[in-house]
Amino acid sequence: MRTPRLAALIAVTTAVGLLAACSGGTNAGSQSSGGENKTLTVASVDQGSVEDVVKAFEAANPGVKVNLTTGGADQYQQQIRTQLTSGTAPDVMTIWPGNGNPMTVFRAAKNGYLLDLSDRPWAGKQPDPIKKVSQYDGKTYTGVFGVNGIGAIYNQQALAKSGLTPPTTWTGLLSFCKAAAAKGTPAFALGNQDLWVNQLVVYALVATVVYGGDPDFDKKMQAGEATFANSPWKTALAKQIEMEKAGCFQKNPLGTSYEASQTLAATGKTLGIIQGNWVVALLKGKNPSGTFIMKALPATDDPATFIMPAAAGAGYGVNAKAKNKELAIKFVDYVMSPEGMSLFNKKQGSLPSLPGTTSAADPSLAELSKYITDARTVPFMDQLWPNPKVSANMITGIQDVFSGKTTPDKVLARMDTDYKAGE
């Protein structure tokens, strides 16, 4: 479904982007923790952006020490689930919205791993589209600080050197890929060695191919009136295969890690990367003088039909058995304060999730912001699926398709089986 309420949210937040950041924030941010234990453990996947937020939190809370660990999504999900089971998990953790993986709100809260944050001052301010995926059983369990999108992110210096311009149609995309390959600089870096990356290209295509023609596809799936196998999902997977054949990606995406794909795009070894907007900060970290721009990935020859995936990004939740619950809650409050959210959004290149947050959008995200404002977006597909198995088997299935181990038809059939299994 499209997200008009999310569009209204971003319209409000970006309208005030040029104002100076409010100095008030949460009152807790300037106070001491009040307890003897001033050490907080935090685990995050927001590499390259959470570090500055942690430093600011420590500065606002003299004497507090944050022990931060970061890691890739695949490793993180496995490790934290194991730690939660054994009682050794950190106080604060990255928690994804919806139901797409083992560390989402629905899964972690259902298993009793998360502290109820419904009484926090920011919880009631979250817009309805975000509440829908940050709550479980009517209770809020994660602070979502940013709205993210998926698309094609181009290295503007590499584009200028190649003499090519970002394509605006599907036919143009294939021509762009062929021309880029002929020049020895592939169009897009793809780090499919990290399992989670395998979903991004198909999500970018599905947004237009599926939801551009049927905004109610999710409702039909939930009602048992549609399936993956007998829908344009099949077309989207076929288009991804066509992109590979057209030379859109560098050699051996399955042997390329997420980090290595960043290096390729940042240094101009490819003209860009198909990723979430969160990668922009990482690209700038690897190439501080580079400039990058995000565009919708063309999936048809009619730009008027283009839709971009955009939804609540990963947020932060508190371990129900946190050793320092008071300080953990204070950290999440800081993340959701105007200061914390503005810092996170600026560093990560995301868009603020709360109305009135004074954070200017990164110029590279102008097109994403417009798509959101114009209500031409759909949530990340897995956020509304009934269980994580659908997403897990889609991701491994897509990887297996490109290694020749299976076919798109078999992947979609498996996804249908998992979907029908329910919770």
C-alpha cells in the first residue's frame, strides 16, 4: 500500500529543516543517571552514524560510559538472539520494525525480550504508519528515529567521468548498464555475499512492478486473494536476472561483501550502488570529497508509474533484562530527542520520523523526499509479512537463483508456503 500519512509526516519535518536545532530535547539528556551504575551496553548495526550519537550522549551525561559494539545485520541478528536466549544481551539493541527478521519488534516483543516503552514522551508522537510497525499488541517497543528508502545511488564524479547520466526508464537502464560495462566501469556495486543485501534490488523493482499497478496487493495477500507466484513478483525477479545479463553489476556479486561494495561505489570502480539511503554516509566516509545522489530504480518505461520502497528504519529497543534499565531508557529517549534524532539523521542520511524535528534532509535524498511527499512509496515488503521465514527464504532463494541452484518459480512457491503458514 502507499503511505500518504508518511508523506504528510515528511512534509512537516522537512519544512522546518532550515531552522536551528531546538536546544531543549529530553530533560533526561542533561541529568546524571541517578544510579551507581553509569555504564551502558549498546549493540547497533548503524555503523558510521551511531558513534557520533553515542559521543553526544556521553557528553550530555557526564560520567556515563557507553560500551558500543557494531556489526553487519546478518551477524548481528544471530548474535543478539543467542545473547537474549542466554541472558547476556546488551542493555540497548537495534530493533527492526515489523516482522521481517528475528530481531524485529513483532518477534522480539512476542518472546518477552523487550521493555515496554509506551510511556515515553515520544511514543505517542510517532505517526500511525510508524506505530503500525513499531508496536506489538498495542505497546511501543522501539524508538524509530528515521525513515529510509531504497533506490539507485550514483557517484556523481564517476558519472561525469563516464559521460553517462542516470537512466529514467527501464529500457534506458539496460542501455545504461551495457554502456557502463563497455567502458569498464559497471553500473552498480552489489554485495550479495552479505545475505540481507540480496533483497534490495528486487524490493526496488517490486515497488513499481507490483504496487505501481496494484496498491492493494498486501491486502489481497492477507485475504488469500493473491500469491507471490501468480503476481508481478515473478516479473520483478525476471527483471533482476535481465539486469545481471545486461552487465548492471560488477563481477561476482556473490563473492562481494557489503563493505567491499561500498568501496567500489565510493571510489568510482562502479558508477553507483543499489542500496538504502543509509549507505550514503558510509560512501562519504570512504570518499569525503565525493558527492552522491539517490534516484528511483527504473522498472518500467513510464516514469509516472515509479514507486520507491520507503518505510520506518531500524530503531532502538531496551532489553527487558537490561542491567541498567534507567540509563538504557535515557539513551533511547536521547535518540528520539530533537538533538539525537537530528544528529542521527544528518550522519546517516535518513529522514526524521517525528513531526517538528529540526533536521535538514541530505541533498542527496531530494528525490526520495519528493516521492514520500507525493505518496509514491510502499513499506519495505517484509515489514507486513506474517513471519520472518518468508523473508529469510526469499533472501537465500535469490542468492541461490544467481548461483544457479534454484529458479525464481521455486523461490516464489516457497515464499507462498511460508506466507500461508501465518505466525
